[in-house]
Amino acid sequence: MSIPLLLLIGSIAGGAGGPVTDPHVRSYIAAASIPAFARKYGMKCSACHLAVPVLNRYGQAFKDNGYRMKVGTDDLRANEPAYWPAFAWLWKNYEVDVERVGGRTVQQAGGIADGALVFGGLGSISDRVSFRFVPIVYENGVTFADAGWIRYNQAFGSDWLNIKVGSNELELPIYPGREYNMGASRFAVLYAYAVPGSVSRFSVLFPQPGIEIMGHDRGSRSRYSVNVFNSAGAPRAHCTFCAPGVFGRVTHRHDLESGFLRSVQVGAFGAYATWPVGPDTSDLKGQRRFGGDLELLLGSDVLPFRVTLMGMTGQDDRALIPTATQDPRYDAGMLQLEYIPRLPLVFYSRLQMIRNRRQAVAGTPGDFRRPGLPVRRRAARIRSEQPVRLVARAQLLAVDDQAGGARRRGRNTPHAVARHSPRLLKGGRMSTRRRAAAVAALIAGALAAGAAPLPAQTKDAARGRQVYERYCIQCHGTRADGAGEVARWSQPKPRDFRHGVFKFSSTPYGFLPTTADLERVLQNGLYGTRMPPFAALSTRERRDVIAYLQTLSPRWQTDGPGTPIAITDEPVATRESVTQGRRLFEANCAKCHGDGTGNGPSAVKGMVDDWGAPIAPANLALGRGKWARTARDIYLRIIAGINGTPMPESGDALSPEQVWQVAHYVQALGAWSGSTPELRKFAAELPPPSAP
């Protein structure tokens, strides 16, 4: 049993003789309760974590993107220093460990374990470059860098190619650094298992120095990673790449639109590492690790019951064991169950087992045991088993939902197991067939429950409220009034859903948006704002949260969504259409947008939206708007305007042909999707519009 205690390190600024009057100091004090990492991204910790530090699907996609939201807000140089993703925390925990082998207690210990001071930083330096550096100092004096790397994002413009250099954690099914008790020690039996007598210190458990290439689709439903590394801790002599190795993993997740089974994820991984032996460490011998995993998400997308099943096998070259006469092999497996009844509480239980299928020395009994333990006599055949251990925990997010999690590196800390656990969990002699049958029954039951017909579930506002409370509440607030915890650092301000006014829609000015309009904003986010894309969420989650949003204003019951505007066919953009579009832009748009960069006289004078908040016209030279990306999007915004802002609808002032001409001119002002270098060059040579 382990009870962790985390303390986020911060500082409080204030005046000794009275109230603080300096606005910068007041702002600093107000920000002190929210981690800088969360302030930079505008997200609470519960948005990315099932419970800190375990990532949910949205958090996994955020990590896969190199800690980027990808809405133009990731460059540190564009943020205030308070937004730099630096952090520090103290970590302390109380542990009770009981280890049983063959039904006998061989170790029983408890007490306050060594704590640690963790500090460092992770995040994005620019849109293309991300980093992570996390040094840890333990009470016993051990100091090491848990991970340190720098990553180049979206090589050749594709999410399928990202390059990371440094000390990289391997993409395991359940990675110890993202584990509930915030440490690696509970994984020593499985990932860090070493064949008895081996001289190799390689383990998939720990970060390996090298290069990682990884990629993913939108939402991280399909992912891959490949690591090429030099085995950490290997002796180095007469070489620069002394112990090469490779690790790879692929996963795919399928979200289901109805039923009790929410998603199924399957994965496979493998590693081949070498370790030098011999007097000059030039003779390299191999180690192989292969495995697969299955993850089921049941019940609720936001508060799920999660089942993770993993199996792996390993084999070492006999030369790594001085007395070996054959290559040793072992098999391992893990079953983990997690249940989140409500935020911020999670219960979980883990069952792990290892079997030495073939010992290094031929004829050695298969039972792996500690020295001094009596040999267990068996008749007929020899079976090789590693004791089964169970870990059961209850983990809470910190009260203020702070991000945290330290990784302990105890290689040989035994797993905890209840003294009165069932026989199977104590390592009893349950046959392989019965174990396989029990696991198969569990999976079959889950799949059957997921496939069972349920009432029609087009959308569910109650489930949507759960989605809102996990992902949206930090900006839009508990009352959906746009006054969440991070709203003070947001510009423009988050939407107040109570009024039923939405800026971007395909419907005429003043009308409510369609469900498809809201779905688009959820999937893509809004560029240059705190509204991130939620493509990693399932279609059902987005559908449900939209249903919840439609309960927050009476307009949804009285008015209903408007009818989408019909968009005429787009003509081909030419120099003539761009020239005519510039004239129309000068007559209708330059008052606010000026030369296209948002420097018109109205903008200089100052503008506000319908809620009284300052607002600036879009800089059209950026090549994309908050919502618009293509000429078709620009056309729609000119026709419909932007609700709640000074951007009006064009009405009858422009014909459809003229609207397309303005759209093509705007498209030529920057690197908009669909624009050509030729037209951009031509538009740059035209005299800039003069504001009226």
C-alpha cells in the first residue's frame, strides 16, 4: 500500500505593510495557485489525466503532438514569462510491502519511504520544437535526469514523422512514469525483470539514450514509435556505439458510437538490445522482448472502467549468463483494472505474473526462488513460475488539481499483496488453461456487454455535462458563463453559453449554429485562441457535450438552429478577380482591416464586442483565421458575418460573384490554403487599400 503526498513548490509575493497595489504583483499572486504549465495551455490537469499522472486519450494526443495545442499559441516567445512550462514539487509517501512466494511470506516491511525533489520543464519552444528535462533529487542523495530530450515536430509537415533526440522513455502499454503511484518500483517484477545471473542491465523500464521517430494520425487513434538507442549503463570501451538496440510499438484504437463498450485499443511492441561481454567489451550479445496489449474502455468515456491486458516474452543470449548452457526464456503478463467513480477519485488493481519458461542452466528447477527458500517438490513435471503479485491502490488528484508525478527508480522493490488475497493472487497453482480461460471470459463478457443493444443514443446531455466538467470548465466556468479559472489569461475571452450567441456558424447573422458547426469548432479548435482542438475525443463525447451546451440557453428551445447559407460554386481565382477584390476590400473592409493586417482606423481607435471585451480585427496576412482556412470559409464569413462582434454580414451589399472576388483577394494576402505563390506575389505588387 502506498499513500503519496505531493507539494507543489510556489512562492507568494506580497507587501508587508498593507494590501498589494502593484497590478503585476496582484496578477502574480492570482496566478500562483495554477501551475505555469496549465496557465500556458489554458487547461486543468484533469483535462489530460484520468488521474495525475495517468494520461487519458486527450492527454495522450497532446503528448504525441509534442505538448502542443496546434492553434498558434505554442511558441514560448509569444507568451508571457509566467506561461513558461517550468515546475517543481516535493514527493513523499508511506508504503507497506508484503511479498509472498509459494504461499509463504518472505518479506514484510513498511514505513515512510525516501521522498524526492522534482523540478524541470517540458513543453514547446516553438511550433516545431518541443523539449523535456526532468532532474530528480532523492533524500538518499541519488540524483539523475529522469528524461531529457528535444524533439522536432512534424518533419516535412506531417504528423506521421516526428524526431526526438535524447534520453527517451519507451512507449510501453502502461508506462511507469505515467502510473498511479508515480513510480517505477511497482513494475520491477514485469518490465525490469532480469534473467537470474545475467550481466546485462538493459531494461525496457528505463529511458534509453538515442533517437526516436514516432507518428500518429489526427486524434492519435493510430500511432507508431521506433527507438534506436545505446543501452543505458552499458560499459564503454573502444567504441562510440557500444550496445545498440531498437524498440518499436504500434497501436490502433477504435471508438464505438453506442453500447457499453466505448473503445478498443490493440497494440504490439518489441525490443532487441545488445550488451557487451568479453574482456574488451567488443563482443555483443542480444536480448529480445516482444509483447502485445489490449485495452477496453467501458461504461463512460469520462469516468470509465478500463481493462488493460498485456503479455510479453523475453529471451537472452546464454553468453550473458556466465554459467549458462542454453538461452533462457521467460513469459510475463499483466492485467490492470481501473475505475473512476467521480473526479478526482480512481480505484485500480493490478495483477502481474512471470514464468521462467527455460532456465539458463539446463536441468535447473524451473521455480525461481530466493536463496534460502525450501525447494517445492512436485511430481510428474516441472513448472516454472515467478510469484504472482497484486497491487491495489486508491489515488486522488491533488485538491487544487495540480499537475505532478515523480518517478521512483527502485529496481527491486517488491510488489505489495494483501495477506488474505485469493489463492490465484498469491501465486497458487492455477493452471495455464484456467488462467487463460478466466482472462478470455473477462474479455468476452466485456465485448458482449459492449455489443448488447441499448436504447438509441443519439446524444445525451447528462453525459455531455461530464465531458464539459473534464475538458471545458477551466475556461467556460462552472456556470458556463465564460468565467473559468484560466479565463483571466485568455484573449479573446471564453464564450458565455448562457446567451446562446456563437461567433462562427454556417447560418445567417443572428441565428444559432447547427450541430455540425459546433462539431467543427470542437474538432479543429479556434486558431490563435485558448480553444484547442478536441479531435482526440470520440464522436460520442463531442455529440454529448454539444447536447449539454444546447441546454444552457433558452434560445435553443425557442429559436432552434438556423438554415445553413447556400454557397455558390467557387470560380477560378485570377489576377482580374484579385484586382477587383482589392477594390471591393478597400470600399467595404479597410475601415477595420486596413491593409489586411488589422490596422484600420477603427482598430486603432479601439473596438469592443457585444460583451464589452476589447477585440481586434483579424490579421488576414497570417494565412488563416480563427475559424476560416479556405476561400470557401472566407466567403461564408463575409456573407454571414461574426455574431457578437463588429464584423457584419454583407447582406445585399455584395453579389455572390463579388464576395468570391474579395475572398480571393484575402486568400492572396497570405499563405491561405488554396492560394498560389503567383497570386500572392501579384497581390503584394498591388497598391495597398486606403481606408475611408
